[in-house]
Amino acid sequence: MVGPIYIIAIALGLAFFLGFFGKSLKDVSAFLMLAGLAFMTFISGQWLLAFFNGSVTTQEIFTAGFRPPYSINLRMGYEEAVMTTMINVIGFLGGVYMFKRLKEVGNSAMSVFIVLIMSLNVIVMTRDLFNLFVFVEIGSIATAGMIILEKNSKSLQAGLKYLMATGVISGLLLIGIIFAYYFAGSLNIDGIITAHVGVTKAGAVAVFLIIAVLVLELKPFPANGWGLDVYQSAKPGFGAIVSAATATAGLYVLYKVLPMGGETWYPYIVLIGLITFVGSNLVGTRQKDANRLLGYSSIGQIGLVMTVIGLQPILGSKFSFIAFALLLNHYLAKAGLFWLSGIIKKEKISDWYVLRKNKALLILFVIFIFALIGFPPFPSFFGKYELIMSLVSTENIWIAVLILLGSFAEGIYMFKWLGDVLKDEDQTEESLNISWNKFIPIVIVGVSLLAAGFYSTPYVEGAHYFYFIPLGFIVFMGLIDFLPAYVKNTLSIAGMTYYSYIIYPLVEGDLMRTIFFVIFMIGGILTLIVGYNKKGKREGFYPVALMMYAGLATILTSDSMFGFFFGWELMTAGSYFLIIRGKRSKPHAYSYMLFSVAGAYLILLGFAFAYTSAGTQDLIALKDIAVYTTLAYTLLAVGFMTKTASLGLHIWLPGAHGEAESDVSPMVSAILLKAGVFGLMLLFLYMGQQTGETLLFVLGWVGAFTALVGNLAAVFQEDAKRLLAYSSIGQLGYILFAIAMMTQLGWLAGFTYVINHFLFKAILFIVVGGIVVRTGTHNLYQMGGLLKKMPFSFVAVLIGIITLAGIPPLSGFAGKWLFYNAVVLKGWYIQGVIVFFAGSIAFMYAFKLIHSIFLGQLKDNHRNIKELSPAILIPAYILIGGIIYFSAYPQNVLEPIGNMLSAYFPATVDWSGDGLATTVLSYWNGNAVLIIIVTTFILVLAYLKLITGKTTKLEQFNIAYSAERPFRPETTHVSYNMFAGLNKAIGFLIAPGITRFWKNISDMVLDLAGFIRRLYSGNGQVYAVHIIIYIVIFYFISLG
Amino acid sequence: MGKKTMIALITLALAFVIYPLYQSYNGSETLKDVGQYYIDNGVEETGAQNLVTSVVVTYRGLDTLGEVTILFLAASVISFFLSFSKNDRIKSRSIRSVTEILTTSTQVLVPMIFMFGVYIFVNGHLTPGGGFQGGAVIASGIILMFLSNPRFKLSHKVIQFVESTSGIVFVLIGAAGALMMDGDFLSNKIPGFGFGEVGSIISAGAIPVIYTFLGLKVGAELSNVLGVFVESQSEK
Amino acid sequence: MEYIIITIGFALTIFGLYGILSQKNMIKIIIGFSLFTTGINIVMVAIGFIRGGTAPILDEAGKEIGKYVDPLPQALVLTSIVIGLGVTALMLAYVMKLYQDKKSLNINDYKDLKW
Amino acid sequence: MDYSIQKFLWTLLGLFIVLNWGFLMGSTMRRIGARLAGRVGVPIYQPWIDMIKMISLRTYLSHGVLYYIGPVFRLVGGIGMFLFMPVLVGSEIWSNYSFSGDLILLLYFQSFGMLGMALGASESGSPNATIGISRGLAQFAAVEVPMTLAVIAIAIQHHTFSFSEILDAQQGGFMNWTLFTNPLASIAGMLAMLGAMSHSPFNLVKAPNEIPIGPPTEYHSSFLSVLRTNSAIIHVVEAALFMNLFFGGADTWFMYIIKTFFVYFISVFIGMVFPRFKIEDSVRWFLKWPTVIGIIAVLVAAYWK
Amino acid sequence: MLIVLASVLGIASMVGAYFAIHSKSLTVAIIATGVVSLISSILFLLLAAPDVAMTEASIGSALTSAIFFLTLNKIRQTNG
């Protein structure tokens, strides 16, 4: 084992040694620097390994041959080994990354760099306060020097501001240190801890100064303008070091020094961390400069870890994992992002679309963003989950809420950025110039993030390696992305089929899960078949589609809240990518993500309440939540409702579904929305009627109004896919209303709607999507008369809308019938009438859809259009088969569901053998109705045939209209503003009030951010004033 | 309320924050444990009479190493600036007239000043003063040279050489302690360096050696910093 | 006596800080830093002072008195002074360079980075 | 004879009666309307003549398959409504196929014919057809609200959706009719009926002036005959629906004819008195007073339950 | 005696500090800083810290002032 002291010796020796080299030997000196950094990494790494294997115990390293407190000692324990390894790894990779630039500037730059890394090592290891001060100063000066690697006035200014701020800070630190010595008689941290200097007022002030300064070194919001300027103006390659390595060291020091003040200081650290996390992320929402944005994010993340450090007494045994997971996550992701920034060389985040020129970098970028926000499978996901669970279960709900708020604020700008990267118009021809030394470090941190997520698994209750199986397949699909689409499509279908086969036993015994299994998996396979229609490679499609399905499968099969949440977030991520693939999807995918993230956080809080009261991660914990019962259930319900797009939370859906690719729309509409329904159903079953009385009542009304507004908005849509999208909102409103009734009939109706909506919405979206591609327009009024060109599509759509409108004899009516019974039996008459009114309106848009596309006059530019390809029609007709079966034999499906439900609710509906369904109120015989209607139909048709001779087919324009034959299809195709009368009468109901509401909220947030960020006046002196004010306020809060 | 008043108030608020420290200060009659330990055992353990020296070089040698590193960093960073404006540097400095007295006295004084500096750091373990002070004295000699001789150019190579060598020697001696003395970095009990008789020049183990190189290094670094500043005068 | 000196030290510290925060001229700000650190150094040495103690040099003269001041704070101050020089030099170098850019010493003119 | 065939034949007979009664009722109403306006009006037998004329036309012009099938849908919708509703109270043979579904089925089956009509007419490509349909659908949706409220009020009152049970509850004197036991629901329902019948003032759907004959602009000959057949049936059946719901149903064919005539007459009479509404006005109107009355009816029914 | 000396030095250093901060002339300000530094080195001597006093005098006072002046000179050059 090489002693840790050699980190110092090697680094300093090398730094001094480099002075011997002239300019001609730059290459040698640069390689020496890398070798030095590598050796430092090796030293800390071997210690880490040794600690990991348990072969060593914490080592004290004495200097000068004397014991502390008489001399300085360093410590190498497990924690120190981890921290120094992190610092050195990033130092080494950073050295590789900045290789060329360092070489350009010369030997002195390399010396400064290696000394910086060394100083961070010592900061971590030292146990002596003054030694800490000295090496903090070394770090500051080295940082100030590295800032000006970027030679411009801005970086000089930033450097001066930085020096001023750290100058003030370190002066105060010195006062604190000397008085700590005065009171404790020792400079050794352990000595000061045991001396309990905080008991006297003055001693407390000394400790306060030390802690305050160490906090300020971490650039807490809002006294951090100087830090932000560093992030913004320094070379991104160096920004990575500041964000990852310096912060790691700083956080560890804070952790190390905090016990000096005793227990009382922890809450203040929590407070500071939270303010930093929330404030910094909030202000970040207004930021347009990439590096400065990364700065805000870095400071925010550091604030989060600071919070966790402050929570140490509360978190107990989970502290290490949570803190480490969050820190490591920030460390890897932020380093990666800064390094990417160095390759992109674009200041404005809106210019980052050049990233698309390199797929690998793009994927890495995505990984980093998702890691930062805390999506699975990254360590922050595990860390945040555990953190929230622990916080809520220890009654620290507000902290949890603030953490989630901060995370959300971070999501606001991160996903904005991601959207810009993924979708912005490419305006340049320039290609990315990527050298290997810049590329490899980014790849390493990206892969490490994934690995770290994997290895986080055993530390979290409820997590299984099992969840990673589909992820492995997704990675595989990502690797073979260069293959043509049909190969990947086949592989995806095969993979999904096999995975369905594997997980089927997990859902087999549970009918509810089985139904959703069919919808998720079989539906998924069917919608994938549509993909055969696509030509080319379809880069990036399959991994994300499979990610969504993997998430859905995980939701379905998990028996723990953790697994559920894991799947939920995975699904969200996958669907986000699916949605954003659409041409004009950027803003919609963005709002989808924001609503999803917010919803997920509500769910997380709800889970945490459940965990608090049950003490287990098992899903059964949702039953009888004892603490904050109503709140918990409400949070969960609202969380799930963000996915079902209930009124108020629906504004993301129309755009997201409407603008998606033709085969993505059915995936996200027919299948994805059901995940929210599954969540709600699960929730309601666990919650029970008694507990959720009021909540359910409110949700019933929400469901009713969702149905009305969704359908009404659909009626007035001119965009075919948006019409269907709004229709989904309405249909999901029915479902919410139905299951909120919490009766067997209501739930049966709910299930019927779930199944029907899956079937017909998939058909409609598949076919309409195909037509939109064929015709090249979304606008209904630009279509028309396609019946003659696409008869099969027409039949599919016709069956779809008959089901949608609930017209007998197709299965849509089953839902209506159950609904009526349920409403009257439940006594929710008025809500019920609203829902039925919505149903009538559904009929109107159903007609509008089929009329505008297939009927009326064929447009000139569509004369040569062809029927849709079999790849589209086959899945549609398979689904039609489902509708027909369900219509003819509703009892075969509904009876078992009814039986299952009677375990939860009193049975109110009976089935006789020949398909007659009866309730106390009513009866309905699906088979008989179908037979009667079909028979009548045939007879009437025969009669008409009988009385009609040979018909003559008329030409297209051969109609009587204004006493003339029209000759332009456009003038005679009535589609635009079709229901003008209805619009005049009740169109006010869908005035975009809710959109405006959310717009106002987002404006408020951005205004607030804009107001706060005026603090950052750019004046270094003002920043110094901030620091002093911060200390004074901190003093009055903590000791005043 | 004016801006200055506000800043004055903020400063006073900080004064209020640290006032308890001031208030608690009531002088000291006795030494802290650590201080007492140095007084009691310092000479015996390090062999140096001047306990400040033994603390600086030995007990808290790591701080001192950091300290020279800071100077080194400052010099390095300032030399970045130099490298920025290389292109527009005028080759020769504008020449000011210098009085004869200054020139002559410099020629006499500079060697003396250097000698004095060396004396200070060589005797660091015996009398007040040491590497830093000696280094500073050497650097002031360099200033004098700049002042007296406008054409004087600092040989960066020489300074760099002195600085690097002394730095490396410092680190090597430290590492030698770690290698030989049971892993204790910067120990002064390294074989080959006798403790000698307390009070004589050749005593106190590695301290005089370290202090000598420290002095050279500090002197070189300070000269370097000064040199950069002086040379910057000739930039355009 | 040490009370007076520590008072001077604190006064210089606060005064220097006031200079840092109030002066617009960057050179003056750096002068403020200089005073600030000097003040802190005085405080530090005063902390180590022992009434009636002599310098911690255990030569013949010292041994006669037999009472020494604490060597440790002095050692710290040595370090602190040198660090102060390094920081001051660095700041001045930055100011010099910035001045070349905008021909101004007023810190208000260097606000290119904000928000 | 097999029961199902027997049933089929009885139903066919009923259908025949209803069809002819529908023709007769239609021409009678036209005459009454003409008299009120001081005109002579068409002869009583005019509908039969029209039918014969249309069927015997020899030009069959079609716009396409749906154009052909549209009237079929429409007529199936009308016949279906007849089939799923019992004709006479307490009569097994005259109960048609009401065993396969109840009031809810009937309410939703209304849409079946509408959809077919709409599809067929649209295929002609005539903009007038589409305009008429869009108006019709809007009005239909608005009418549904008071209608649904009325139906729910009745369902609450009688605790059933089954026709036969609703009818049973109304037997034994006119004071047992829903009209008197639940007047609010009846008012709401009757107002809804005005819209459902698409008579003036709610007949903009088939506005005679602006658009020649509404949705079936392009229909003629045998196609139009099928539509006319349907409209004759549907008028009687709609009237019978309201008769069953509010007027105690009919226990003999005689009562059936009297009551349906009366119910139908109400709607026609109101239409003769009031001017025509614009579509947005009629939507607003239905969502205002009839809906409020309907809501009160439901609340009252729920309260008494 | 020492108390008087310390007080006088204290007042002197305050005056120096005042000039250092408030003087219109930068030259005066830099000299005043140097003076304060020198006074502090005397204070170090009073506090029985000859090592510190030497360092303060040579580094804190002499070298620092020199650097200040060099900077000032440079700035004036740039100006002129």
C-alpha cells in the first residue's frame, strides 16, 4: 500500500519539477502531469479498494513524527478514501480532457492544476483546522488561476470577484480558527470536538464562524454570485473540476467539521441547504447561458447534499447511502455536462442543438440530465427516494416538500434545455469537432452513472436487480441502432413477447393486473407492428419505446412501492422521448414532462406517507394510511391524475398526443394513459370507500367536468390528432368518474371504458395517424372524400367511433349501460348527467372525424392517394376483432371482472348464461341486441335492394348546390368550424382558462426568478457585501 | 440612507457578530496544552532553539509546505498573465536615468543583502527569522537591482531552477521522512542529519536544511512575482 | 497592553472590511484587504501572548525569564502573512490586467457577468 | 309455431300498424297546420301516394356505398326503437323485443339511425347535408340533457329503467301517470321532446328554406322512401316513448293511437305557435330552462326516495 | 509604559488606516498601508513575536508596498 501522504509528495514534487522543463518539453511535462494524476488516483483508489474489501481500518497519518494535537495529522478512512478517489478520478479525467489547453498555456498551468487536485485531497484528509485553512487557500488561488485559462475580460473579472469573496471568507475563517484554538487549546478537529467549545457564547461564535465560512465556500444561495461567475466564465473543462471535485471536498469538510458545534448546528445546515437548493434552481429557470445554468444547477445540487449532511442525525443509518448517492450523481453528471459544454462551445442553451450531430454525445447528455433530475436507473433516483421516505417517516414533511420543489425547479430548466437540444431547428452546417481526449472522459462518467445506479440497488428496500433486465435489453437495442427499422422492430417485438412471457406468471392470479397486462403488453406489441410501416432506420425509436413498455411492465409486476415508482419514472422517461420525436412536439413534450415530474413527486410523497404508517415498502402499505390520511390519498390521486390528464392537469395532453409520430400516438394515448388509471384503481382499492369519501366525491366531479370539457374541446378541433387527443381527455374523465363511484357497477363501467378506450383509441390513432402521414396534413378540413380511396381504413374508423359514441350494439354501449345503472344507484345524478351530456358531444366529434376525413368531396391533391399499408391495418383489424368479441360476448369479459370486484364491493349485477345482464334497476342482453340489430339491418337492406333497381354512380361534383355544380372540392366540403352553432352557445366552457392559469403560474415563477436574480448585480464588491450579510443573518438565526 | 451608511451598518453588524470573541478575550497567564508541550519538549524533540522555527518547519511542516505552494501558485498564475501579452511586449524597457550613487551603492549593497538573507535563514533555528524572512530579504535585494539597473533582466531560468530545485528538495526531505521514519512525512529525524548540540548551526536535524531551501525557494518565488510585476511595466 | 493590541487588531479588521465593502477603487479595495489581514494577524498573535512571557526562543536569554509566549499562533501568523502577500499580489495582477482592458479602476465598471 | 317466429310475425304486424298510423298522423298534422294557416292542405292519403311515387321512380342515382347504406341505418334505427319498446302495457305478444334492453338501450339507440343518416348524407358531398347534420347533432346533444335528467328522475322515482316496470307503476288511473306523480320530470321530458321531434321552433336542422330538405338533400326515389318510412315510424315511436314515460302507456291499440296522436300534436302545435330558433339559441334554451327543471326534478325525486 | 506605547501605536495605526482607506491619492494610501504594517510589526515585537515582526516588516510592509507601487506605476503608464 502506498501511503496517502504520497499524494501530496507526488503532486508537489511534480509541480515543482515541471519548472525544470522548458517550452520545448511540453509534451513530456504534460504526460508527466497525467502520470502524476494517475498515480494519485491509484493511491486513493487502492485505499478505497482495501476499505471496500475490509482489509484495512481507518489510518491516521502523522506528520513530522509527532502525534496530534502537536502536529498535523491526516486521516484515511473509508469516507476519505471515497472522497479522494472521486477527486482524483475527476482530476485525472479533467487532466485528460484539458490536456491540450494545459499544454498550450504551459508548465505553470499544469503545476497549478495538479496542485489544485492535491489541495482538495488534503482538504478531505486533514484533521487540523489551520492546515485546512492553508489548503483551502491553495485551492482558492489555484482556482482563481485556472479561471483565467480562458483568456478574456470576463474570466479576469470572475477571477477577481472570486479572490475578493474568498479573501473575505478566509479572513473570517482565520478569526474563527484562532479563537477555536483559544478556547479549545488545540487546532485538531477531534480535539475541538471533544473540548465542546460551543458551550460558551464566544466559543459558539468561533464555531459559528468556521461553519459559516465552510458553508460559504460551498457557495450557498444567495451569497454566491462570485461562484456563479466562475462557472460561467471559466473553461467548461475546469467548471467540471469546480463543480465535481471542489464541491465534493467542500461538502466533506463541512461534514467533518460540523460535529465541532454539536447537534444544534445540523438544522441550520438543513435550512441553508434547502434555501440553496430551491433558490438556486428557481433562479436557474431564467438562465440562458449554458455554463451559468450548469453553475446554478451545481450550486443547487450541492445545496441538496448539504441538506442531507444537515439531516444526518435524522437519517441515521441511511445517511451514508443517501448522501453518497446524491453526491456521486451530481459529481458524475455535472462533470459530464460541463465537459460536453466544452465540446459544444455554445454559450446559449438554445444553440446546443449541434449536439445532435453526434449521437453518442446526445445520449450522454440525456443521461446526465435525467440523472440530475433523479430518474431511474441513476443513483439520484435511489437516493432521493430513500431521502423522501426517511424524511416523511420522521415527520419532516416540509423538508421533503421543499426538496421536491427544488428538484422540480431544476426540472423546469433542465427539460427546457433538453427540449432545445433535441428539437431546435438546426441552423448551422458546422460539425462537431471532437477529439478523443475530450470524448472518453465523458463516456466514462456516463457509464459510471449507469453502473452506480445498478450498484445502488441493494441499498434500497424494495429494489431488485430484476428491474434492470429490460434496461439491459434497451441498452442492447441502443447499441444496434444502426440496423434498419424492420430488423429492430422484429427484435423489439420478439423481446417484448419474451418479456411478456416471463412476467405473465407474476400477474396471472390477479385479474385486474391481467387486464392491464393485456393492454400494456399485447397492446404494445400491436402498436409496434405498425412500425413496420416506417422506412429507414428510425434512429432512437426502439430503445425509448421499449423503455416505456419496460416501465409499464414494472409498474404492473412490482409488489413494492419502490418498484412501482421505478417503473413509473421509467415509463415517464420513455414516453417523454417518444412524444418529443414528433415534428412540433417540443413545447408539448416539455409540459408533459413537467406535469409528469410534478405528479411523480406527489406520488412519491404519498408513498412516503404510506411507508410512514406501515413501515414497509410493500404496496400493501397503501392500505389504511394512518398519518395524514386524506392528504396522502389526495396527493397520490392527483399524482396519478397527471398521467390520466384530468381537468386542470390536462393541458399537456393534446399537443403531446397530437403532434407525436403516427404510431406513437396510439402508444401514448391508448396504452400509456392507462398507467394512470391503473394507479388510480390500485389506490382506490387500497383506500376504500370509507376513507376516501370526500376525495372520491370531488374526483367524481372532476371526472365529470373532465369528460365534458375534453369532449367539448375535441368537437371544436380542426386537427385530426388533437381531436383524438382531446377525446382521450374526455374518455379518461369518464373512467375517473366511474371508478370514483366505488361501486361494483361503477368499476365495471370503468373497466369497460378502459378496455374500450384502449381498443378504439388505438384503432383511431393508428389509422388516423396513417392517414395524416399519407395526406401530409393534420387539418381535417384539408382532407375529405377518402372513403373511396381507403375503404378499409374507413371501416376501422367507423367501428372505432361507434364504440366511442357508445352506440348499441357495439361494446361502447356496455359502458353507457353500466354507467346509467351506477349513477342512479350511487345517486350521483347531476354529475352523471354532465357525463351523459359529454357522451352526446362525443358523438359529435366522432361524426366530425369520420365525415371530414372520409366523406364529402375528395380533394384534388389526394386523387392518387393509396390505402394504408397492411402494417397499419393489420393491428387495427386485430383490435377490431377485440371490439367485436367484446360486443358480442360482453359477459365473458365483464362477468369475471364483476366477480373479482365483488371481493371489494357488494355485487349488484348478475349475469345469466345467455348474456343477459341484470341489476336491480335494469337489464341488457348484449347478444340479443346484436342479433336483433344485425337481423333487422339485413332485412332492411334486402328491402331497399328489392325496391331499388340498378343504381347509377354519380360523378364527384354531381350534386345540387346553389343551383350549380360546384367544381372545387374546398368550397363544398363543410368541415372548418363545423359546429359553429354549438360553439356560439357553449364554446365559452372551453375558453383556455386552465391553460392561462398554468401560464400565469409559470410566468409568476419566472418573474420571481427574474426578481431574485437581480441580486446578482455582477459587482464583486456587492457579492462581498452579500457574504457579510449572509453571515450576519445566519448568526442571528442560529445564535442571535 | 446612503450606500456608504448602509455598508457601515453591515460592517458594524459583523462587528457585533464577532464582538463576543473580543469580549471573551481576557489575556492569558498560562499556556495552552499544545503551547506548553512545545515549550517543554520542543527543543528536545527537534533540536531547534527557536520554537517558532521548530513549529513552522517540523510540527506544522505541512502548513509550511502549503505556504510555499501558495507563493508558488501565485507566481505561476501571475506568469499566466505574462504569457498572455507576450506578443505586444517591447523588447527593451524604457530607460530612466539613475543616479550614480544608487548604482554604486547597489553594487555594494546587493551582495550584502543577499548574505544577510542567507544568514537569516541559516540561523532560523537559533534566532528569530528563517526561510520566509530570509527569502523576503533576498527578494528586496532583487528589487534594488531592478531599481538601480534599468537594463537588469531577471533570468527566469535561474530563478526557475532555484525554485524548482529547492521545492523538490523540500518535498524529498519530507518524503524521506515518510519513507524512513515509519511513514511520518516531514520528520526532521532523518538519518544523516544529526541533531548536534542545541544552539549550534549544525543542529536540529533537518530543520536548517529545510529552512535553507525554504529560504531559497521563497526568495526565488518572491523574486519571480516581483520580476513579473516589474517586467509588466514594459508591456505595452 | 495585550487588550489594547487586540483592540487595535479587531479595529483594523473591521476597518479593513469596511474599506473592502465601501471603496469603489479596486486598488483601495485591495488596500482594504491588506488592512483586514493585518488586523487579523495582530489578533492572532495577541491570542498567543502570555503575560510576562518572552519570545519562544530557548536560548540563554530566554531561559532566564523562563516564561514564554505560545509559539503556535506565531507560526500560524507567519503562514498567514505569506499567504496574504500571495493573495495581494494575485489581486493586483488581476486589477492590472483588467485596467488594460477598460482603463478603469472602478469596480462598478466590471459587471459583464451577472444574473 | 316456433315462439321466435311467432314473435317475429306479431312484431311485423305491429310495425305495419305503426307505419300506417305514422303516415296518417303526419298528413293529419299537415292538414291541421294548413287549416290554422287558412290553407286547405294536402289530402289525408298524400303520404301513401308519395311513397308509391318514390318507389316507382326508375332513376336510382347513388353517390357511393354509404349513400346507399345510410337510409338502411336510419330505418334500422327507427325500427329498432320500435322493437326495443313494448307497445301495449302488460301484453306479452305486444312487448316486442323489449326483453333485450331497456330505456337506456333505447336512448342510445337513437344515435344509431342518426349516425347512419349522417354518414349517408355526408357521402353525397353536398355541403347542405353536412350543415344540417352538424346542426342536428348540436341540438340533439343539448336535448339529451333535459331528457337524461327526466329519465333519471323517473328511474329514481320508480327505481327502475325497465319500461314494463315504469308502465306498471303508472297503471290504475291517470293520477298515477308520471305526468302527475312527477310533473317536473314530465315538463323537462316534454320540452326535450320538442327538440327530439325537430319540429318548429327547433327545426332548423331540416330548415326548409336555407337548405332544401335538410340532411337528406341528395336523397330521392327508393332511398327517400326508406327515409320517409322511417320518419313515419319514428314519429309514432318517439311519441310512444313519451307516452310510456309520462302518460301511463297504452293498454289497447286504441289508446296507443289516441295517446300518440295527442303527444305528437302537442309538439306540432307548439311549433305552429313559435318562430324558429337559431341553433345556438336552441342549444342555449335547452341547457337553460328544461335543464334547470330537470335538475330540480332529479333533486326532488332523490329527496323523496 | 508599554500600555502608553501600545496606545500611541494604536492611534497611529488608526490614523494610518483612515488615510489608507480615505485618502484621495493612491500613493498616500499605499504609504499609509505600509505604515500601518510597520506599526503592526512593532506591535508584534511588543507581543514577544520577533519572528512575526520580521516577517511583517519585510513581507507585509516592504514587499507588499513594492508590489502596490509597481501596479500603480503600471496603471499610470497605461493611462499616460
